[in-house]
Amino acid sequence: MAQIDTLRALDAQLKARREFTDLFEQYYDGQHRLAYATAKFKDAFGTLFKSFADNWCAVIVDSAAERLSVEGFTIGEETDEANGDAWNVWIDNGMELQSSIAMLGAIKTGSSYVVVDTTGEKPEIRVWPSSMAIVKRDPKSRKVIAALTRWAEDDGAIGAALYEPDEITLWTSISDKQTGVSDPIKRKWDKVGTIDNPSTDGTIPVVEILNRPDELMRPKADLGDVLPMQDAINKLANDMIVASEFQAFRQRVLTGVEIPKNPETGVPLPSQQIEAAISRLWAFENENAKVHDLPATDLSNYVSGIKELLTHLAGQTRTPPHYLLGQMVNVSGDALAAAESGLVLRVKNKHTSFAEGWREVMRIATGVDERIEIVWANPERHSLSQMADGISKLAATKELALPREELWRMLGFSPLKIKEMLKRAAEVEAKQRAEAEKIAKKQTPPPDADAGGTAPSEEE
């Protein structure tokens, strides 16, 4: 396939995918549709609730994203030099922040992308959203064989980079507003540059960070199943607001009262209208006049419905109930751990899918062919006393004979921190040995000079 055909095909796929990835982004930001509403409701209240959203999408996404954190790498036989070089590349590219952004985007929309540039003196790693990048995979091996990144220039033009095994080509095109052409297949592209692919094995330096991929490596966004339930919650909340608005003031019905009217038109006189207010008192001369109260609307039905939908939402997304309902008070640590077990498993599953992408990123950036293992922060939440108690019991079990480095790792310390702690521990131990030798030397009696010989030995 010619380069221009590959470019147009990937551009068309990117545009088609944006129809739902942009929707996921909007829902995460609280920009929701007014779904499940009748035409009459939209005509009467559509503008009122256009920007309203009881946004739970952000809570569901953030509950998993905030527990995902890369803390280090182990490469091959875990040599300190290789691990340190990989972590330096990671830090130099600001990946502590960028990796969090990439994983958040993947959870929201299903995927995000990382471009690794090794053409300079130091590797550069940059994160791209799913709205601006896409890859093409071999239908048999599922290996990435091409990729496209697309962006808007300051002057309104469109820029693109097509990544192929042999080279990287740069392209430009006029914006849709200027040409009036929105079909990617008909778009005119001009090639403006070519760069040789620095990879010797033809690796595409664009890595796809996949969320919940299937057998065909197709990702799935966590918000994919949430939107219908979120729309239903918004509908009930809208109805509750409308009901509270029209039933906030106690309604009354008057009977047996005649309102003075214009004798010519028959229209009630405005000055004679009866209006309800706190400072008004009604008095009627007609002895048959009566006042009837209309009962206020009970809003508890709406509240119960919203809570029921939130319960379903928590079960479907494995989000802890107290994240959505906020009803857990003074619970034990074991009960809290049980409530969060679904979320912990959800995060650990993401470790598996995300690790594949980060492993490829670091392999391209460092040029290391050995096995790379991602060290993740522990997604479970334990108090310091719980962790200390558990680690103490493991350390006291002689059959396990766990080294202290492994115990420190269980406590959540990163490989870099463990390396620093081992160095400090070695310095402290060396200082203690020197002090012990100094004290022992002072306590040893000097040789007996008058006897003309050395101090007697233990055998003597």
C-alpha cells in the first residue's frame, strides 16, 4: 500500500473512532447529554439543564487511575546500573506525570499513545491522546506495523507524521474549514519531510497503551458501560429539580371567591389578583369561600431511585460503594479492605495490560533487549500499623528467610529508595563496627612492660 493510502486510511479510522472517544472525554469532564427526556421536557427545560450533570464518570475513572503508579524497573538480572539508567530516562522525560496522564486517558477512552524519539542524544518520550494518534496492527501477529500522529498547527493547517518500519514521513494539509472537505479519504496531503527509522529491526516507535484489550488487541474504555446509567441518573436528578422548583412554595386552591373582572373584556383586573406571599393575609366576605391545600411533592422517590442506580453503577464498575454513596462510617479495616477488593483487582488487571505498553516504551528508549519488569505501587490501602505488623510476622518466620530488600518492597518502597536505604544501612553498619572495634581496643589491657614480654595469651 502506498504511503498516501496508508495515511488516508489511518486518518479515516482516527476520525471514526473520535465519535465515541470524544464523547467519553466530554462525560469525564461533566459535559453530558440530556438523554431519556421527552420532546416536551426538552422544549420546556432543555436550556435550563443543558449544562447540568450529576457527574459520576470522573469518580469511577479516578478511583482506578489514582492507584496506578510506576515506581521503577527491574532489567534482566537486576543490575543496579541498568535499572538506574532506565529510571533516569524515565525521570528525565517527566514520566512520573506523563505516565499518569497516559493511563488516565486509556481508562477514559480505551487507549492512549506514547511516541519514543531516539534520533537525538537522549531519548524523548511523549504522550499522545487517542484523539491524535492511532496504530495499524498486522492482522495475524497483532504487531504494530504502522502508526499515525495528527495535530493542528498554529496557522490552522493540519500536520501529521506517518510511522513505518523503514522511515517516518511528515505531512501537511489545509484545514477542513478552508477546503470544505471533511472526508479523510479525499483530503489532499503534501509530504514535507522524511526521517529514517532509527530502529534496526523496524520497530514502530509509537506504543499503544491499551485498557482491557480483547483477543484482537481492541481496547475497551471503562466508561463504555457507564454512560447509559449516568444518563439515567441525570434524568432522575433533573426531574427532582423540576419537582422541587414547582412544589417548593405550598400551592393552594380557592373556591367560592369571585375575582373582579373588566366588564367589557371579562379579563380579571390585575390590581385585584390574589397573590400568595409571606406578608399577605387573605380575607373574604363570602361565607362560602374556602381554601384548599395541595400536598407537596415527595422527593424521596427520586432520591431512592438515584441511590439504586448508583448501587448498580458500583457493582458494574467494581467501584467501592462508599466512593459513590458515602455511607460507610466507623468500619473496621477488614470491612474496608473487603469493600475495596473489587477495585484492587480491577487495578491489578490494568497492571497486566499497561505493563506491556510501558515495557515496550522502555525497550525502545533504552535499547535494552533483556527482560524488563515494571514495578508498580501497591494498589491496596493499609494503615502503617497493619503493614508493620504483617511485615514483622513475615520477617520472624525463619522458614521463609526473606531478605530485607523484599520486605521493604512489600512496604511499598521503590527500587531507587531501597537502593538508597541499603547504602545508608551499610554506612551505619560500618560505623557501628568501627565503634565496636575502637571500644574493644580500649578495653584490651596493654602488654606487661616490666615483665619484658607480651601479655600472656589465653592458653598460658
